[in-house]
Amino acid sequence: MYCQRLAALPAQTDLFDLFLPFPIGTVPKVRNAPTSIQLPLTKNRKNGPRISAISTDEIPPNARRRKRDPNWRGGFSVGVDLGMSRTGLALSKGFNFRPLTVLNLRGQKLEDQLLEIAKQQEADEFIVGLPKSSDGKETPQSNKVRSVAGRLAVSAAQRGWRVYLQDENGTSIEAMDRMINVGLGKSDRQSKIDAYAAVMVLERYFSMSGEGTELVVPKNLDLQDKLRRGPPKDTDFYPEDYED
């Protein structure tokens, strides 16, 4: 999140709506599998309900796909640094990371703008920074980010796009150091720190080849099917599929 040392930034206010949790009893807890959420998918006529898991192994993030197959062709990644009043965005095309913009939006307007930017940039996944403490534990801010990521995941899944959560601990400090190293002045650092923090989220995500990311799964079964199918293949990436 944006650097706490910048007193010039607006004070934080709790402006996030809570994302409705799964109904009690429908989502079993999964031990030792933090990157997947188990959901009821189908019923077995003989043995009753059958539970199947959607995980990052089944729907791997772009960073992992690229590691497994250097020739893999696919969409790009949008890094998201969610704040109380400002949201920083960054873009990864291949291994080129760059800050995009900082949005002063909240709620539905923020969600709509994130989807529009992803469309413009030909991205098919969002990598959302998840606040954690230095010992790896989640914080009160983590719940707010999960709420926004959950709502975004519902809209993104309509297009076959995915939303992943990535530990962002320390990215604000890394972002400040990066901006100083590239020679940005104090004013630019204050206005761009959220976007640079999103760059740090993306760099960490790719440096770890997507390991440790958590797929945000909508509970709607039709949306889960759309996630599995993914977005339509882009003609720029797969021209042979559209040849006569």
C-alpha cells in the first residue's frame, strides 16, 4: 500500500463494502492448500454430492504458464495495489513491467475502470496485492482487499479473466526505493507511489513464477466454468486458429 511516511496523502477511510462470504457448510476448509478453494460442482447419482477443487494447478497464473512453457502465448497481467482512496495499477507484457496509472475511484466505478483497462491492455488476469505482516500473517486491511478482489473476480470471470492474490508485504518501501533510484522528485513520488507499488507486486509475482498466489474463485458454478474455459483466444497470439 502507499507509504505511510507520506503525510501529504489523504487519510485512510474505510470505504470498502464487504464481499458476501460463502454460505456456512458449502465450502469445506482445505488443510495445507492455501492456493485453492473447494466448491460444490456436481452431484454423483450413486454417492451423493461430489466436491472438486479449482486451484492454481488447474487454472495456473500466467507467470507459471510461462515458466512451464517458454513458447506459451497468452494475455498480459495487470498489477493492482488497492488503497483506501487510491488504487495503483501496473502492467506486465512479457517480462516488461511498467506503472500504468493511479485511480481515485471506489466501489463499482473502480471495478468498471479496472475491467476497461484490462480490456484495453489485452490482459487476462489481475494480480492484486494482499497486505500481510512481516511474519506472513494477514492484517485487518487484508479482509478489505479480499472483499474488493472477490467482487472483481465475479465480473472478471464473466470474461474468462482471473483474479489472483499476491503477498505485497514491503512493496511500498521497495517502490519508494525504485522511484528514488530512477530519479523521481518528491512530488512525482507522492503521486506515483501506488502505481510503482503495483509494479513491485508484479515483479514479485513473476520472480516467484506465480508460486504462492491465491486464485479468487466466485461461488457461482457458471462463472467457475467460464474460468476453466478462459477468454477467447486472441488472434494476435494464435493466428493459426483463425486461418481458413
